[in-house]
Amino acid sequence: MEFGPHLMLATLEGAVTAAILALTAMGLSVVFGVMRVVNVAHGEFYMLGAVIAWFVASTLGAHPAVGFVAALVIAPLLVGSLAALADVLILQRISYDPERTIVATIGLLYIIQQTTLMTFGPDARPVEAPFNSRIALPWFEFGDGGFALYWPWGLSITSYKLFVIAAAVVILAALWLLMTRTKAGLVMRATQQDSAMAQAFGIPVARVYALVFGLGAALAAMGAVLIVPIQQAHYLMGGDPLLLSFIVVIIGGLGSLPGTVIAAVLIGMSDGIISVFFSPTLAKILATLAVAMVLVFRPQGLMGKSAA
Amino acid sequence: MTGKDAALHLGVLAVLLAAFFVLPEYHSGSLARIMVLAVYAMGYNLAFGYTGLLSLGHALFFAAGMYGLALSMQIGGWPALPAFLLALGAALAVAGAVGVLALRTRGVGFMIVTLMFAQAGYLTVLYFGAWTRGDEGFALPQEVRNLFGLDVTTPAGRYFAALALFAVVLLALGALVRAPFGRTLIAIRENEARAAMLGYDVQRLKWIAFVVSGVVSGAAGAAYALLFGYAGATFAGVQYSIFPLLYVLLGGAGTTLGPFVGAVFMFYLIDLSSGITTAYMLVAGLALVLLTLFLPQGILGTLRRRALPWLP
């Protein structure tokens, strides 16, 4: 393939990465925004979403679409309830002390990951996509006969990948509506701005925290259910999304929701494009160092407001 | 006060010395490993336990020491002693640079920045796989592994080399935290603003503590490579940044013997459970959660608060 079609392919693959990343990072960002805690176990909630999707799809055994839709409902609900339970049992008891929360969620990370290893096993397992037709993409050239469209060999995307992008956009839009247009969102934003004052006005802050923690985990699980027909479910799959979500949330400004989406698109796209043309390890090293530098010199994030 | 401390430390060292002749070979081998890991945790304790710097990236310094020694011996053909000094220099340089940058942040920012630097270090080890052989790692040949004529490939040589390092670090750090410098670090941990107001150069003191902590961790990494003859990327991974935190939390942060106590308990817990299941890190996860919930001061910290207020 020539450079142009190759770049287009990389961009499309990058868009799929960006869509999933936006969902996962948004979960982390919502939790940080409202509760001011960093959840290190976030990647494991993502992994759990994928594993539950596999369990649901293989138990139902019906048409792949039935299993997939069921997983898309069941996995986020289960993962969200588990996270809310962890919030009540662990985080609430240490009163969300920022440093102890990180230590406790590191513990939670190992508990979830190793329990999955004991039950689900060390193998990677696939989930069948509900539909998966290949769509060939055209490219243009200026030949002897002037401008012409043609279909280069290998330049194609599956309908499922397009669906993933669309689904992520729909979910994020729904989240935005929830946060800005509903009573629940109003309560969450009130708790975010001043939890003591919210408590004084009769908002059950403890319950809001548990729900927000569950919502954050459920968003990660949704991202995982969407990706699992493309990547297989595996007990160690939570590491990369965790690191990338951290990067996105930091670049976008901790707790800033629009910043998170913009950063996810930026990082997801460039990750896709860079890893096509450069060594992925080198790209990761540079990205990690760059993010550390952002935190050192601009702790409010590139697009965040000051004094985050 | 100080008499009791010294007696306790020397008593522990005497027991460890005697232990080699009493314990069966399997356990004395484990104890040698535990002492090296305890040195790592003692280094970590200076930053976390005494200065209040919760780093999630100390594996970077452990690995700097480990690869500083292993690569200079493997590729440079250096003898063990200069290689060990080079390892300390490598840890010093890395900790110095990371300290300058990371100490500009505090709290959660500091945790994430150190985590990111360590991740970059881990990826760098993988990137130079031609020399480091990545996750697979490489073994140091037996014939080069001796220090002052002491063959560290024999059980006895390994045990006493580990004990010597452990003793030096325990006594040196024990003295350091009793000295005015150590007292100032505790003041910074308890109330940074007040320490600054009293006229201490808080930023510089934190940097020194961080660098000393990194160098001790690097010494542990170099000793690990020398005594057990192996260097691999696993030791640079997140897990090895979590271990010293776990040891220190379990044993008691800000106590001189806490890191050793924590390392003994955790090592045997993980050793026993890895005999039963491959998911042995489950124990570490449970320990972290339960410690934060029920025993935030660790074993020796709780003991000090309840019964033995003089415990160093």
C-alpha cells in the first residue's frame, strides 16, 4: 500500500482506539472529578467487563448478537455494583484519604486480577462480534485519465469497528445529558463542587459517591464489552487501558469532562498512527515521559482550569 | 534511649548471624533473599516512612542498581566491586534526576509521576532487549561472582554477604534517623508548612532523603543481581515498586526494623501461597486492602503505640 491509503487505515484504527479510550478514561475522570480520588483498580474493572462479556456470550450460546446485547447490559451492571460495593466496604471506611485510597485500590487491583486468573484462567478468549462484514474503502489518484477513485487491496474496515465508534459517541452523549440535564447529574455536580454543603442540603453524599464509583467502573466495562470482539478477553488486559486512561485524564485536565474527550481522541489517534510507523515501545516510552513532564510542569493538565 | 536501640539492632543482627547455623539450607537461602529485599524496603522506608514521600516508582532505582552491576559485569567484563560502585552511581544519578522533577509535585501527583517514570524505565529495559534480554533476563556466570575473594555462589558466601549489607544499612539508617537530619525529615512528614516556616530548606532535605533512599534501593538491586546471579525486566516492573510499599506498610512505616519484619512475613506468605496457586499475588492484594483498613501503622508501629514506646 502507498502512504496515503496506509495513513487512512491507521487513522481509522486510531479512531476505534480513541472511542474505547474515551469511554474508559471518562470513567476515571468522573470518579476523580466528583470524589477527588484516583482509582488504580480502574483497568481491572475494564478487564472484568470483558471477562463477564465472555461468560454471558458463551452461556447464552444463542446468536452472537443476542449474547452481545445481553453482555452490553449485564457486564456494566455487575461491574458497577461490584465497584459500588468496594466503595462502601473499603473507600468509605478510610474516608477517601487520597494516598490510602491509592494503596487500597492497588490492593483491589491484585484481588480482582488474581481472582480472575483463578476462575477464568490464563487463556485469552474471544467473543464473536454480532455482525462483522468487511467494507472496502476507496482511495483516489491522479492518473493519466485525471482524477479517479479506486479500491486498493487491503484498505478496508469492518462494519463492527464503525459500530464501536458510533456506540461510544452515543454513550458519551448520554453521559453528557445525564450530567447536565437530569436531577441525578445536578446532585453529582453539587457534590463535586462542595460535598459538605451538599450534605447540609440533604444530599446523601455517601450514596452519591458509591453511585459515582459504580458509574465510573460501568463506563470502563462498557468500553471493554465493545472492544472484546476485536481483542480477546484476558486477565492481564487491564494494564494498558489503565496507563492510557491516566495519560488521557492528566493531559485533559483532571476531572474536566470535555478535556478528557479531546485528549482521548488525540492520544487514541496518535497511538494508532504512531504505532503503525514507529516502534510501539519507543512510542510508549516517549508518551509516558511526556505525560510525567506535563504533571511536573503543568499539574492542572493541558486543557484543565488552574488549581484543579 | 539510644543504648536500647543499639542493643536491639545488634541483638537482631546476632540472631541473624546465628540463624545460618541453625536453619535448614532452604530457609537460610530464603533468609538471604529476604535480607536483600529488606535492604530495598529500608531504603524505601526512608522516603515513605520517615519523609512521607509515597513513591510508586522505586523499582526504577532497584533496577538501576541491578542493571548497573549486571551489565557492567556482563558486557564490560568488570570485576564485582567496581561494578557495585558503578551500580550505586547509576542509582544516584537516576534518583537525583527523578527527585528534582518529581519533588515539584506532591501527594497524588507525586505518586503518579514516580509511577510514570518507573514505567518509562521498565519500557527502556525492554527497548534495549539486545543487551538486557527483556523479560527473559540473563544470568551472571558463576566464576565472576565473588567479592573480596568471597565466593557469593555458595550458600554461606551468599548469606554472609547479604547479612553484611543488611547490617551496614540497618546501622547507618538507624543512626541517620536518630540524627538531627532524620528528625527534620519526620518534622517535614508531620507538617511540611511548619518545617518550612521554622527555616528548614524543605525542598532540599526532601531531595536528599529521596536520593539516599534511591541509592540504598539501588544497592539492594545490585546485591540481588550479584548474589542470585540474575537480572530481568520483572524487577523493573510495577510489582517491584509495590513490594517495598507492602513490606513497609506491613512491618510499620517509620520504624527501623519494620521493613525487615514486613519482608519476612510477606515473603513467606507469598512463598507458601505460590505453592498452592499461581494467583499468589492475591495475597499481596488482600494484605494491602486489610492493612489500609485495619492496621495502617503496621506490626511494629502498632506495637510501638500500644506497648513499647521506645521502639526505634
